[in-house]
Amino acid sequence: MKNYILVLFMVLSFMACKEEQKTEIVETTEEMALNYKSFGKEIIADDAIAAKSMAEHYKAMKVGDSIDSKMTAKVAEVCQAKGCWMKLDLDNGEQVMVKFKDYGFFMPKNIAGQEVIINGKAYVNEVPVEELRHYAEDAGKTAEEIAAITESKKTYSFEADGVLLVEE
């Protein structure tokens, strides 16, 4: 009889320890979860590549090339007129100009410095002087800075169909 009670006590102790361990794992997972605000097409955060990796893809591309991609990066600048474009840092001194598919959505104007995940098409293009001046005007640049734009520029671009903004 003593042996049965001893075995029962050991089994219950073992099960109690197991439950406590599961609770710790759940709590750790909840602490690591991030909250996102979604814009455009609903996307998930999984499988997004880092900005540094995307910079390597862009280096290998020529004007006219494009690839489907999902990346995470920090917002450098947002259109101050409507939020209709944003520039993201690629962690190598370069930036990518992000526009939104079919102008279907816009971003908040005050998100510079925040982390985003974008999904869509990455491409390289040649931006004409008129368009560069328009972007400079939207960004609030001075008349002198706008007039100083005299040449087209090869840019890294991205047409996003969905964006996740990391909520702080």
C-alpha cells in the first residue's frame, strides 16, 4: 500500500512540474509578440527579409528588373502632403522609395523612425527630374533644394500592396 501511495505522489509531482513549465513558455511567447497596424492588403509578418538582405538584392538588379518580396525596414521619411509614399532605410546608406498599389491606401505622416513590414514588388527604375522635384516638394524641401534637382536618378523602388506598422 505504501508503494502505491509513493508512486501516486511521484506521478502527481511530475505532472505538476510539467504544467508549470508550459505556463512559462506561454508567458515568454506572449512577451515576444508584436502588435501591428495593417494598411492595404492584409499580410502576415512571417518570412519578411531584413532591409540589409534586400539591399543585396537591389544591388544585383538593373533598371527594369523586379521581384516579389516582403521586407522589414525603418521608415526614414513619409510624404507630408497625403502619406502617399515613404522612404525606407536599407541599412547600407541607401533608401528605397515605396509607393502604394493603385493609391489604394496611405500611411500616417508621423511614422518616421518606426519599423514597417512591406509586401509587394521591388524594382529598380530611372526617376525623371520632374518626378524627383515633385517628391522633394511633398517632403517639404525649400525652393532652392527643389531647383537644385537637375538630373534623373536611378532609384530602388517598391510597390507595396500591404504594410504592417509595428505599434510602439
